Amino acid sequence: MNGVGADYVAVKEFFIRELSDRAVDGNIIVNSESSIVRNYMLKFKNQADRLSSLAHENINKVLDVFYENNTYYVVYEFIDGISVNDYIKKQDRLSESESLDIVKEVGSALSYLHNRHIVHLDVKPDNMMLRDHHVYLIDFGLSKQYDIN
């Protein structure tokens, strides 16, 4: 894939390996009567719904959220690029201007999130993707919504 289009997607499935199995038909089977899995599934869905409302050039776009096979799925724009972590390893080091460009773009995304009362909680080079000299913040698995009251 070349460019920004949504020719490819990344799909994240809610599945707790320790508490769930997959049936032959693909449905998720929860091996616990506990409400823990259901509560986490609801949090996963609510977070995906919140993320789908975000629109910032440095944040990976959520394209769809849906329920199938007894679980929720989130469809993201696929960022065909390289993580900042892998890029740094490949380059051995970054120039000051390249480092500042990355920090500015990630900072812009974080400012946007904070203005919407969302904290990412897992900002690290592995959760930043580079594509065509543009940085995307990805993996909001640990993000939290907060109230200012």
C-alpha cells in the first residue's frame, strides 16, 4: 500500500486468552461465569466508540466498531510504515531536527487527546508509526477517559 487510503485495515478483537476459547464456528466461548470478561468487553467497546470520534492527523483512525462471534472488533486504518522504535534501531540515531519533528507530531496528538479528556497511558516509540515522514500515535489499549470535575 502506498499513501493514506484505507486499502488495508488492522482489526483488533476483544479476546481474553486465559478465560476464553474459540468454537469451531468462530464464536467466542467464555469459560467463566464471572462478569469480569463482560465488564472488560464493555470497556473495550466504549473505548472503541470514543476513539472512533477522534479526528487528528497524527492519530490512527478507527474505521468501524462491530459485534460478531460473541465479541467486539475494532477496525483501524492500517499504517503501512515502521515503528519509531524500529526506525531508531535502523538509523542507529536520529538527528536533532528529526527527533523534534517526531516529538512535535506526537505532542500535537497528545494535546488533542488531552483537550478531549483522554490520556494515552502507553506513549512509547513502539506505539508511534512512521509513514512518509508522518508520525501516527497508535495502540490506545491503555487509554483512559477522565472527568475534569
